[in-house]
Amino acid sequence: MHFAYPLPWWLAVMLAAAIGAVAYVEYRRPLSPLTPAQRGMLVALRILALAALVLFLFRPIAVLPPSGSRDAIVPILVDVSRSMRLADADGQTRLARATGLLKNELGLPLTTHFRTELFGIGDGLAPAKIDGLAAEARRTDLSGALAAVHERYRGQRVAGIIVISDGGDTGAGRSSGADRADGSGGAGGVGGPPVFAVGVGSPDGPRDREVLGITAGDPRLDHASVDLHVTAVSSGFGRTPFALRVLANGQLLETRRLAPSADGSPIESVFTVSPDPLNATVYTAEIPRDEAEAVGENNSRSLLVSPAGRKRRLLLVEGAPGFEHSFMTRALSGDPGLEIDSVTRKGKNGEGQDTFFVQAGGGRSPTLTLGFPATREQLFVYDALIIANVEGEFFSRAQLKTAADFVAERGGGLLVLGGRSFAQRGLSGTPLEDVLPVELNDRRGGLVRASLAAGDLGAHNTVTLTPEGEAHPIMRLGGSVDETRKMWSALPALAASAPLGAPRPGATILALTKSPDGGVFPVVAVQRYGQGRSMVFAGEASWRWKMMVASTDRSYEFFWRQAARWLSSAAPEPITIAVPDAPEPGDAIAVDVDARDAAFAPVADATIDATLTLPGGATQPIKLRHAEPAGGRYTAALGPERPGLYRIHAEARRGAVTLGSADRWMYVGGADREFADPRLNEGFLRRVARNSGGRYVRATEASKVASWLQATVPQNAAPERRDLWHEPWAFALVIVLLSTEWILRRRWGLR
């Protein structure tokens, strides 16, 4: 035995003598007569109790031999998700190969030196037995499993963690989970036990055809059609063509025959579809399964296109009546998806004040009699604002600030056009300047010239699309890029164009024009600003695109309607519902409802009634809780188990005042994450192992893992030093000695 505070021999002798003297004096003249044996017993108990207390004051330490590796734990995590059924692991299924590793290459070498514990990785982490492993889990939450193991064995001696997997990390929280496994706080991170990853499966994967993705572009052409972008890949079949089908709510729309340029090379195909304007439409892209394919679950993906909802409401403020005003108003009013309120300055009255011609519906005319809404609430009822040929001095600074907030905070759209809007200082130096996508003068015009050389443009004042403009929904006049380019080149030249400057960071120039002196300037540019969108049109007399072409040409209507829809479509309602993209059955889905008042300020004391309509038509209430005490967000968690179309409806009120309502469609099960790219994901496994201080190895070299684990355990460790004074038995010893003495004293008549 050793002491943290060593005792000199002379001090030990003095303490022993003092303890003996105290015990002897205590029982030299007892109050009751004691036999010599009784007195000796009590003296001995007192000496032992006092000696124990004195020894514990000097912190006795037991020096033990170093612990062997046999005491260290090695958790073994085996992937038991459905992708482990694939038979591309040396002629076996991936799970069968993993089971073979546990029984052979890893079994005896590990159990000889370590204490192993087996777990299955699926939707979570669960203890398992070798003979009970089955590839049935819906997904692989590999990152979550590593974090759970780290927490489970916190404070214990873990030599390392073995992961046997195909590298798929498809848990519902896979994005954040991947970060944890990469070393930012989970079990595989710095400071935790090293992870030794064993990859099972083929890095090349089985022969497979997969729909990689399906996305919908912005609505175009009067909102009658939408472009679906479908990406597919064929691996292991060479350049053999295959069929790609698109269905709408289960009904076949179109089938195409695609030929890969090379084996494993992705192919993108664009399908133009017409969604139901009143009901949700589920589009599915699928590849018929080939007999040689090992995986059929990834041959299709589905996408939900929600109905347009209410009409988009636009406010058009015109500086003066004219052709541009009348033609644009007529084009926009003819769109069934738009509702137009217009204010046109007529001139001045006898008192020198501006007078206006107002056309508005829904009882909104009184708010526009002064030429512009007087309050945020009056302006924020609109989804987009168009300022046409209005000089900057027309607006007060407060009105311009409200218009900027309309875009940044309300999420509305802003379009500025017409020579007066850009003449002289125009909107320069006002709160609206930063909202617009370009500089309002040509101080940096040379940067614009880099987009297209002047020689690539047509005659002056004609519109030439940029590469970005050819694919943008505002500029898409035809059914293809080539057709769109031809239609724009055939349109008449504009009368003039304002010399605007270079685009702001993040803005996009959609079209350019050339001035008579050879300068190149943006004529159409857009950007996202805050929560909303903005656009400038620098041309004059776009009505020529209507009056100077054939009566059947609808390019003018398409352009302005598509611009209005693009600007207004993203504007949110006061009540909005947010759900995750592409949820799968069994996912924990967060439903967020934001409640705002007429000025789009968050409402922290709202009462919200929400319901969920299931695929079969049954409804159930959703219980929302306040996510932020001072905010207007309310949230709930859902766990849909069935694939299909769900609908969420929410109604909000503050006291007796109705704030509004919202509907949100959600399609569950549009894709199967577990079989997305079924190849062995060695990159992910290497990253997890490297960031934890471990190593990665393929199944054929799994026998190396045992030796790597032994190397992590120190072989010539220093002896272990263990304090004895705070052990439970130490306190128990003192209590037993004192209690025994007290009991004997009572029995023998001492008090």
C-alpha cells in the first residue's frame, strides 16, 4: 500500500502510540465492571476505528498492474438496412458477407483480445445477435448510430468501433448526421474512439438504371405549362437505349427512348406538362425495370406540383397614360391568374396637385386615390408592384422605404420600367436603389460588355438573350431554347433603351441591347432581394412587339405575363405552412406554421387550428406548439407511415380577428433514399474513419482490423493507481467498527 501523503516512521510511531493511549484511557476505568476479554475487545475496536480514520486522512493508494486489452470494449455495428440485400459482395448478399466476416475474419481475433458487443444499424441502434441479423430496416441512420454508441459507452474503456456497412447514410436527419460522423460532435469525431469501417459491396455497384432526380421549373406560357427536368443514369448496360416514362397522377403522359452517351453518364430530359390549376398533381418519372437489374426501387421518382391557389394581385403605378400603359394593362388583365389594380397619373388640378385615374377591385380604390398606398398594410395586400415611367421625385422617401420593405420583408416582387424611372437621378440614392438588380447608370458598363460582344448583337435597340435568359421562365417564348431564341430575334426593335449599368452581385442579366453608338447595356435583369424578387426593363415602346407583328403572335402577352407571374409567385400569404422536401414514410416531419398580421409582422399570440388530411380522405387534428415565445412560428411533428398525398390546412386568428388560412400539399414516398446510388459509398466510410483517427478497409482485408485495434491499446502501460479512501467499503469499514463497539457497550452496560 502507498500513500498520497507519505508518513515518516517517527510520525507513524507517534500516531500509533496516541491511538493506543486514547483507547486504553477510554476503557481503563469503565462505569460497569468488564471482564478482561470484554475490555480487550472494546479497546481493539476503538484502536481499529481510529487507525482507519487516520490512515484515510493520508490517502492510501493501491497500485494495480496495468489493465489488459481484454477489458476494453469493441462495439460492432452492422448495417441491416434493405440495401444490404444486394448481391454484389463477392457473389453473396452484402449482409451475408458481413455475417461471414463476424464469424471468421473478425470473430476469433476480436473475442480473444476484447469484449465485443454487436448492434444492428437501421432506423436506429439496437443490440443484435449474429444469427438474427436481417436486412429489413427501412433506412440507415449511420451517423445517428455512431453518436448513440458514443453516448452509450461514455466514460467506459472502448478500444474502437467497427462499422460494417455499404456506406449509405439515409436517416431522416442525414445532412446533420453526416456532419456529426465527419467529426463535428458525434462518435466518429475527434476525441471519441476511433472508427474502423469495413465496406461491403461493389464500388461499381450492380447493373442498374436509376432516376436520379425530377424537378419542376417556374410556370411559363400563361401558367399553362411547366418544364419537368428529369435526370436518369444507366450503369452496367453500356450505351443500350432505355425507355423513360412520365405519368401524371398515375396516367401515362409521354414515353421517350433515351440513349446514353457513355455507360454511367447521366442524361437529362425536359418534359413540358400542364398541371391541374385547381388540384395537386403528382408527376412520376419511371424507367421500366430490366430483368438484369438488381435494384428496382430506384427506377422511379415522384414530384408534387401544387395548384396555383388564388390569383396573384398586382399594383401598376403609371406616370402617364400612353401606349405602353394601355397595352401592358390589357396583356396582364387577360391573364386569368392575375388581378390588376392600376393607378395612372392624369395631370394636375387647379391647385397644382396630381390627379389619378384608379382602377381597382375588392374595395381597394379608396387606398389608391393619392397615387400610392398610404400604409404598409395597404401596400402589402399586393403580391407585386410595377412602377412604370414614374420619376423618383414622385414618391416620398417614406413611400420608397415602404416599397423596399415590400420586397425585402413582405416577399413581394418589384418591376421598374420606362425612361422616366431611370432619367437623370431617377431612383439613385433612394431606398429602392439597392433593391434593383443593376446599377442605375453606366459607371461600370464595361462589365456588361463581357457577357456578349457587341458583334454578337443585332441592330441597335433589338433584344438579344444571354445564355441565362434563354432558359429563364420570363424569357421562354417557345417550347425549346432554339425556338425561344428565334422568336426573340424576330421581334421588332425597341424605340430606345435606358443606359443602365452593370449587374449587382447575385443579379442575372437576361437580355442585352446595343445603343446607336455601339454601347451594350442590360435591357432585362432580375435578382432576389431579401424575401422577394426584383426586375428592371430598360426598353421603351415594347408595345411594338404587339403592333408590328402578326395578330396571331402572342410574344408580347407571354413576356409580360410570365414576368408578372415570376415576380408575384413567390410572395407568401400572411399564414404560411412549411414542410420538408421529399419526405418518406416513417420520417419525423416538422410542420411549421408562420402567422403574420396585415403588415407582415409576426403574431406571437395567435390561435391556430390545423388539420391533416390523409391519403384515404380521413382527417385528424394537428397540435401546434409555439416555437419561439416572441415570434410567430408554430410547429408540430408528424410521422406519416403511409405513402401518398397529404394535405395540411391551418386557420389563424388573434382573439376574434381572423388572420387568414393556408393549405399545403405534401407527397410522402416520392423516392426511396435507401436505394439512391446503390454503389458501395467508400468516400463516406473513409471520411468517417479518417476523422475519428481510425481506418477504412474493404471486406477482403477485414482481418487487419483486429491488429489495428490491438495497436490502439497501450501494451506497456504504467501501473494503475487507485485511491482507497473514497471507496464505499472504506466508509462501511469505519461505520461497522464504530457500530459494533456501540452495540457491545450497550449490551455490557456501558452508556
